Amino acid sequence: MGKGVRKWLGERIIGGIHRFAQDLPGERRGNALEKISTALDNVDDIGWIGPCIWKPMLRRNMIIYIEAADKISELSREPWIGKRYAFQIPAYYYALRAMAGKRRWEISPEDVIREAMD
């Protein structure tokens, strides 16, 4: 992996997720990763994990609301794209999957790449 990709994944994606987690109230931070991991199989389930988690994800542009958007073309069928929500970029999806798989917030850029390659 190139140095630029590693830096981008570490600082922007993983770092962004860490900043999101730090903004959560203490009692929510403990189980937020578990709740998010349940929504990774169906991105639209993010709406059911509680507004104290999905609203900060929206504010930080980790996810976007796409149901109300005018469709100019058909969206591809990818695991990070639902009918109502989508991850802003696949890197957030794969980073959160790596975190969920390890059951901890701390991961490396290599963990994200491995998750995307599986």
C-alpha cells in the first residue's frame, strides 16, 4: 500500500471514525460499535440503531441520506449502498467492518485494506 493511501486511511477515515466516537455520549460510546456492526449487513438499518448514533454519522458525512434524492440513474448494488442510506465512500464501510470484526475502535489502515479485499 502506498504511503499516501495509508496516511489518508489513517488520518481521514479511521481518524474521522474516532472523532465521531469521541463525540458520542459516554454511555453510547460503549455499545455504538456493536450497534453499528448490526447495520453493516443492511445499510438502511442504520436508521434503527438510534438517532444519537446515526445523526452524528450524517453530520460527519460518514453516511448520507439518499431516499429523497432525485434519481438520474440506477445505483449499483453494493453493500455500502441501501435504498435510504449509503456510506459516503466505501472506505467508511470497510473501516467500520474491520472495527466490528475486531470488536474495537483501534485498527490500522492495513486492516481496512484486508477487509475490502475479502
